[in-house]
Amino acid sequence: MTTTCLLAWALAMLLLPVLLLAWILETDRDRCRRMRRAGLSQQRIADQIGCSRWKVRQMLACAH
């Protein structure tokens, strides 16, 4: 294994827990906003999160 490959694996192993923690701590509101920026419809977001389209609409309308 080359040094570059070993460094890539080490970096991946260090970043994995950080990315997992960020994903776990992401709120539904943040998830809705991220999906909306990606171009998903409110209904599609609701289906993926497991709530009503109305709830998605409310979460997207709330300002931080």
C-alpha cells in the first residue's frame, strides 16, 4: 500500500465519526431546508422524513 493510500484511509477513518455525528444531530428543519435546496418538492420531503406536507411547509417557513 502506498503512503497516499494509507493517508486517504486514515483521513476517512477520522472523518467518519464527525460526519456520522453531524447526520445524527441534524434536525428535521435542517433536513427539510437541505432537501429543498437540492430541489425536492415539499411532498417528496414529507415522504422521506415521514411527516405531512403541511408540517414541511411550516418548517420551511420558520425563520431562525
